[in-house]
Amino acid sequence: MKASIILPTYNESGNIIELIQSLLKNRPEGWDFEVLVVDDNSPDGTFDLVRTSFKEDPSVSASLRTTDRGLAKSLRAGAERAQGDWVVFMDSDLTHDPADLTKMLHVARVYDIVIGSRFCPGGNMQDTQHYLMSLIYNWFIRIILRTQVQDNLGGYLVIRSDALRVLPWDRIFFGYGDYCFRLLHYAQKRGSTIVEVPVHFHPRLKGNSKSHFIQLLFSYTMALVKLKLAATRYDKPSQ
């Protein structure tokens, strides 16, 4: 079994080496990993650091994007290169614990999509204020999209490659973290099986966050409204 782990980066030189090492260390028995770092031309040298540090390891590769940059676009670029039977999306700042990937991959053998969730029983995050704001906003998402998914914005996902390939990528992979609720929405429309498993989100220790709450709140809400309006025009799969 093979999983392709997509790591989008921008100025993550302080985190990326530790993250990759931890992923490889925690690789479950019977699994092969390919780690695909997709860097948005970081001025801190993240791309060169990864390429130099893992030049002897064929399971780790880095690609550089200098145009049309952004989180969702980087994830798509990585997914387009992925060769694994499963694709893993996760953040590159160590907020997503690589140790949680073992149980997520175990469950992924049964479900199309496994969400590393802060909000299902047993899940949590250390930043209490962030946790509460995200919880409230996810309630809003659930009401608008009429979904039972509790964590629509966590961005820690394991997806079967065949389930990912059939989704409308042009409708999903743009913007920032809002790609996540679009992906889950269209996956549900396709009838994909989805489950949430509890994970614990850690605080960023190195580097600066790219998230600005007020700006994201506005952009996510606009994206949510557009998705709701577009949902009625999306062609449902044939039965």
C-alpha cells in the first residue's frame, strides 16, 4: 500500500525537516510513502533545504511553484503528481501530528475519506480561543451545507486516489483553507464514504502563521455562499 503525502510550504524552513523525518519515522508497517513537498517560492529557502536534506532519499521530492501560487493550488499540484493509492493532505507547520496518520491510514482502508477531526469525540487543539472560533464557524458551515461533517476546515485528510480523481478539481482547488469544505461537499455529492477520527492539533512553534482571522472569516463566508448557490447547478453523478 502506498500513500502520497502532499506538503504545501511557504517559509517553513523551521518545521519542514522535522515534519518529514517524523512522517518517515512513524510510517506504518506495510505502507510505502512518497512525500511531495510543493513550495510556493519561499524566500526562506524551504525548497532548497528539502532538496538538499533528502537528496539521497527517493521517497521525498520537492517542486517549486513561482506562479499562480496559493495553498489550494499547491495541494492540487501535489495531487497531480501523486502516485499513491491514497493521498494525504496536511499542513507543514507541525500543527498536524504525523503520529495521527497511522490510525487515519488504518481507517482509510475502509472509507474513501478520513478526516483528522478536532471536533469529534476525543479530538482537540491546544489553542482554546482558536478551537472555539473554529467550532462555532463549523456549526455555521454545517447549517449552510447541511452536512454532518464536524470539522470542515481542518485540512488533515486521507483520500483514496480513485475517490479524489472523480471530483471536480476546478471547483475545489482555489483560495486557501476553503478548498477543504468544497472538497468534502463535492465528495458527499458523489456518494463517497467519509469518517472523522479524533486528532489533536498542536500550536505552531516556529515561523509565522499565514492565517488572518478576520480576512479568512470574510473570504470563507463568501466562498461558502458561492458554493451553496452553485450546488444546485452541479451535475449529480448518474445512478
